Amino acid sequence: MSVIDASQPPEVRLERQERIIAALMRRADRQNELSLSAYSAFQSAIELQAQVAAKTRDLERAASELESMRGDRERTRRNLHEALSAMHEGFALFTEGRLDICNDLFRNLLPDIAERVKMGLSLDGYFELMVQSRYLVSTDRKIHRPAVPMGDDSEAGIVMSILIEISGDIWYQLGLQRTSSDNVVLLLTDITPIVRRNRSERKTLIDRQADYLQAVFEHMSSGVCTFSPEGAVMMQNRQFRHLLDVPISELGRGTTLERLLAFMQAKALIRDNAFLEVANWREQLKKAGWLRRRVRHGKGRVLDVQANTLPDGGFLVELKDVTLETRATEMLENRVMERTAELTRANARLTEQFEQKARVEEELRLAKERAEAAVSSKTRFLAAASHDLLQPINAAKLLISTLQEAAQGSHLLPMVDRLHRAFSSTEQLLHALLDISRLDSADPDAVTPSEVNLGAMMESVFADQLPLAEAKGVRLDVVPAHVFVRSDPVYLHRSIQNLVVNAIQYTEAGGRVLLGARRRGACAVLEVWDTGIGIRRADQARIFDEFARAGEARVGTGMGLGLSVVDRACRHLGHALGVRSAPGRGSVFSIAMEVMDWQARRGDPVVMIPATSEGPFDHDVLVIENDADVLFAFAERLRLWGARVTGVGSGAEALARLAEGVRPDIVLADYHLDVGATGLNAVAALRDICGQHLPAILVTANRSEALRREAARADIAVISKPVKLSHLRPLIDWAVRHGGDTDKSLK
């Protein structure tokens, strides 16, 4: 058996041979010291000489093998260099922190430092050269020395990734990856086509947002114009130009407020010199955040002008034509003065003038009614047009939600989030305007009191507003009271939501908002506490007016419509609305409601339908919607959840698809369809064809109680536009699971 293993590396075998020779030499010395015989010494010398000769041959053979290995290594290195040169990516290998090998693309990426990129260059040195290059335009993060993330105990994998831009609008992704404890690889990947395509898509998305906002502006009954912080026109609608009687050339994008006021003064359109002073506008907006004025137009019109500051420092100007209202008021004042004089003279001849006095009083009553009708006509129009106003908002909201999920993990996500917040603000403002118009109208169905589960409603508002509080850094808590009160479920929910949102907006990060309720005699008192900026006593009486905010409120905390809606709803419902506050110590808003001796039914929708649903969404959904944009948005959102969607534009198309073999699990139908058709009729026809009770949900901007009662008789659930996605998905799951027993509605 050989004492040396031939399979071991040459270096190991040489070392072992040297140890054996040394041991033999020591043994020979010891034998001499022990006075061995001359013959034994000679024999040992002969054996030792033979062993030395054998070991010498082994050493020569090992040296030959080492030389062959060096040649193989050089050939392998040349092959590797040729392969790297053929790569379409920049590649560099750093061994023990020094450049070992790289291809031409990596070396010549930055021409002014190419000659300094040599073998043996340190990794930190290469990054320092990159920062010094004049060809490096920008990076998405600071290029730093990678020594800290490259500790000895670092695991293999990507250490960092940097997006860099070089001259000529060329973009590369620089990835630093550790392959072992000693080796680091740098990869340069050309991503110029991706960056340019994303830039084009972002521009298209921004242009589309501007089109949506312009469409909303054009359909508003009031004249609206927005100005930048510098006082330049950003966006305006046709009604604004019509009311001012100003040509479009004087209201183009970029026109300054000073130029617009000067034009109106030169044309004698408005003769109020104080109103035409730009300095007065700036001073009032800076001081109070709003400006309100009634002016007479040169064309015989009377205009209400209201300006409010916007979160970005600009301001919004709204014009309303109040000519009829003003004339009616003046006419009434003149008539009152005339009739008063007549009545004064009639005191002397009371008997003869008694019938004339009665006629005068009747005329005054009729004139007052006509004046009130004129004032409320615009609010009735806005309420009637709510469907057309909410359609584009609903479509945009669904599409933006789909974009948010599609953009997860990409650089587009922050921009999509900003777009979502912008549309949320538009939606809140539109809801507030519609609520005010509906509450100001003479519609007897504006509010419909019924039994409401107050505790469940408080928990629903808490779940909806918790993300807003967390994003603001405010702690939101709820202590619900399990009691039923008499109120309108839609406007009570909206009132609680407005109070909670208002408290979060006026509370700084680190503060707290508490939603709670307590029993007080025959009433339940709901309270919203906050540790915000507080309200001065002088402001507490006017904060419930439209566009009013506390004096301490900073710009960007809202348009001042939320509390106005709460005040109107409470007055209609007979709820006592109260406020207690002190500057710097926070505020408490309260609503007192009548308690009902009524127990919760089984199947209460707030209890049975969860706020969220995270299970599979494996449903066949038939969507009936005559607006193509809304239909597309609904279909994309449902498909993203996992549903199989069949989208049609009318009830006739839905019946045709059933004839083709489509069998949905549930139907989502818009209420207002083409040619006077409704979603209720479409669902009824589908159920007749199917011969079974098909689950259905009615999607509508109509919030009247009459429609909800009609849908309940047909066993169809109702959900309001713009649709809350957090309510839509669980409602669909619940409706499908209960086989159409959907005598419920979500606001």
C-alpha cells in the first residue's frame, strides 16, 4: 500500500514526500546514535538513496502536471474574455476587492475614465471614477462606497442596484452582486427603451387625467376657473367665460388674474374698482383663505363671486348668476315699501281697504314662494344631474384602483397614488355638493328616518377611515355603543364620516382621534374627540357655513363643506348637533339621537357582510352598463379580483348573451340605461328567461328611498356611485353565497 495518495493535488503530495524524507533522515541519525553496525548503516543508506530517487521522480511528474494546469488556466481565461466581449451587457469581476476581468462595454461605458479602468482597480476606486465622470448625468440614488454592505459575513446575492443616466438620454441599470465571499460581479444592463416607453406612458396618463377634470368642469352649472399660486389661469369652463362675457383669447392657459381684471375694467364689464384690484384679492386670500363678493356685470347680470385657496397655494374662483334672485329680492323690497305705505294710509279707511289688504298679503306670499323657488332651482338641477356627474368619477375611480394594483412594485406607483388622492378629493367635494343640494331641495324624500344600528355604523366608519389616520400618523380609536337609533342611514353615516375625517385632517401627526357613543336618558350621544388645533369661540358659530374653516386651519385642509352637510342633515333629522373646543387643546363634536326600543334582526347587513374579503373570487359576473368607460373600468376591476366577466351595454344585449349560453352567478346592473330602460327591468327580464332567482346588485347614483324600496321588493341589493371597492367585493360574495337573498343595501 502506497503512503502517498495519487489522487491528491500535486502540492499536497510534494509536502507529504518532504515530510517522509525528513522522517527517514531523522531515523538514520538515530540509528547512528545507537551505534548500529556498519553493515546496517550501509544497508540503510542504500534504501534511503532508492527512496530519494523515487521521490525525485514523483516531484518531476508533479511539476509537469502543474505546468499543464497553468496552460489550461490561460486558455480558459482567454475563452472567458472572448465570451464576455460578445455579451450585450457590461460585465466586470472583482476578486478580493480588485478588478480581475471585464468586457469592453463595461470599460468604455464612460469614455473619459476608460483608460483608468485597469486590472487591479479596487471596487471603491471604480465607484469614485464614476462619480467624477462628466458623462454621468444622474442616478436614482447616491452612489456610495459598497464596503459597508460587503462585510465578510455577507451572503451571496444582489447587494445593490442603481439606475444611472449617461449623456445622450441613455439609461443603464447597474447591479452589484456577490457570488462568493471573495468575488463581486458588476452588471450593466441597457434599459433605455423601457425608460423611454414609461416616460411616454406617464405623459399619456397625465393628459388623460386633465381630460377627465376638464369634462367635470364643463358639466358644472357654475362658472369655475382655477389659478396657479402665481395667479395664472390653469383651467376654466365654458360657463365661466359666458358669465363674464370674456373672449377665450383673454382666458387662455397662463393668462394672469391682473390681465383679466384689467380687461374687464377697460371694457366696463365690472365697475367695482375695489374688486378689480389684484392686491385686494391677494390680501384677502392670504388673510382668510377665501373671498366672497356680489358684483354687477355690465351686461345687466348680478354675479356671486367666491374664491377659495387650494392646497397647492393656488385658488379656485366660482361664479353664480344670481340675477333673478337679486331682482326678486329688490322687487320684494320695493313691494314691501309700497304696501307698507298703502297700509299706513289704509289705517284711516280700514273698512274700505280690508279686501285690498288681503290681496296684498296674498301677493307677498306668492312673491316669496317664487323667490324661494328661484333660489332652489339650481340645487334641484344639480341633484337631478347627479347621475351624469358621478359617471365619469365612478369610471375614473375604478380605473385608478386597477392602475394602483398594476403599478405595485414599479416607479409609477407614487404617481398613481397621487392621482388616486386627487380623484378622492374631487369625489368628496362632489358628494358634499350633491348632499347640500339634496338637503336644500324641497324633496320630501331627502331624508328617510328609520331604525339604524349605531354601533355597527361606527365600526364601519372606523374601518373606512383607519388607513387615512395611519397615513397621517394619527391614532384612531372607536368605542361603539350597541344601540339602535332613529335616523336616516345614508346621512347619519355621511355625518359620522365627515366628523371623523375632519378630526383627522385638523390633528397633527402623533395626535389621537376617538369615536364613541354613550347613553344619556332617552338619547344616544355620538361624540368625536380629537387632540387637534382647536377652534376659537368666535369661529365656532360659522364653521358650519359652506367653505368656512377655523381661523387656525392651514391651507390644504379641505374646502369647508363637510360640517355644512352635517349641520343640514341634523336639522332635517331633528338631531342636536354640538361642539366644544379650545385652541391648542382639541375639539369635541356631538350628535344626540333618539334611542329606539328595537332589537337587531338576524341578517342585518352590517353584521352579516364583512368589511373586507380576501378569499377566492371565482364568480361569473354579468355587468350591464350603458357607459363604455364605466363598463370597461368595472370589467377590469372584477377580472383583477379573479372573476369571469361578461360586459354588455343594455338589457337586450344581456338577454342575447343568455341565449348564447352565458349563465352568470350574479348580475351588476346600472339603474339608468338607454331609451328610458332601467336596471330593475333588465334584471326582471333575465330572471324570467333563466327561470330562477338570479342574484343581482343595482349600481346607481340615485339615493332616493323610493328607489331602494322598489329594489327591496324585487330582492335586489343597491350600492351607490361612486362605488366603494371595499364594499362591492364582500357584497358580491355575500349575494352569491346566499343565492339572491339580497334584501340589503350599502351606501
